[in-house]
Amino acid sequence: MAGSAPRVLIVSGPSGSGKSTLVQNLHGLPGLMFSISSTTRPRRLTESPGKCYDFITDAEFKRRVDSGEFLEYAQVFGRHWYGTPRKQVDDAHRAGLDLVLEIDVQGARQVKEKLPDSIAVFIAPPSRQDLERRLRARGQDPDEAITRRLERARQEIASSAEYDFVVVNDDLERASDELRAIALASRCRRRDNDERLGKILESFGGP
């Protein structure tokens, strides 16, 4: 695929839906490059710089916004900023790899507008009760923040018709298999194989 436009797989969904775990389970699939988002939020003790996120200051984030370095960016819950470097699309292009973006719903909309051929997958929790249980189990947010996240999740689920695929994460193994199947099936889209089909036709002597 080197030299052709990279396929872009957007994985998005509410906070606590399990999208990070599902994307992590894609790592065994060959031919994928995983985007690393930039963020202004503090690094957690379990996170390594440059692995899950590129942790930068507010001033540096603003500089990158002003210079047009982000494919998408958004402020989450009025606090910290997150963005996807545009450079990663170029890197995937040069390497001939499919690019996986794990981003929030705001960012997914921006990418779909700029890259309409990208494939958007919405990761949904099985219920409000299950999502609340997951958010509380993380132990990262006070009650007020959890209430905000649940209301945001309701709004995001209501907008899931904007997506190409929906994966309900009620069983991790099955949901992982479904996301992997979507990633594989995306490689079989006819419009992504026109050049290859043309060469096959040539082997038959032409159209």
C-alpha cells in the first residue's frame, strides 16, 4: 500500500466505554500504525510519555494549533486539550500502513469532515448502569464529574448514527473480534483496490 492514501480507522465512544482496551487488542494485527494524541492533561503514574500520549504544555498545544499541526483537536469537559498530529497521517502514508485513531466524538467529527473516506467505529457501553459502574471503578473522578460524563455519553450515543459501524462492548472478547473484523474488512473496499484490480485485468489482457 506504500505510496497510496492510508486507510484511517477512527475508534471513538464515551469515556469509560472501553475503547482504549479494544484498540490495544488490535496491536496483533499486521499493517497498522497507532496514532499518539497530544494532550495538556497531567501524566498519570501508569503512563509513559510518547506511548499512550504526548504530554505537552498549554502553550505548546496552542503553538501547534496556530501552526496547523493538528488533524483534529478539542477541549474535553472544559479542562484539558487533546489533539491528533496531522504528521501521523503522513507517516502512515509513507510507511504504507493503516492508521488507527482513538479519539473522542468531537475529534471523530472533525476527522470525518477532513477525511470522508475514513472509517468511523463507535464503541458503545451496554447500558448506563454498566458505564457508571466502570467510571466509578476507575476511581479517578468525583461524583459531579461522573454525572457530567454520563450526560455526555447519552448525547454521544444519540449521535452514533454518524458512524459507519457500532460495536457494543458488553463482552470484551467478542467486541475485540468485531473491531478486528472491521479493520480487516476495510482493506477489501473496492475503491481501495482499484489499482490492484487494474493490474489483475492487465494480466487478462485488459478490459
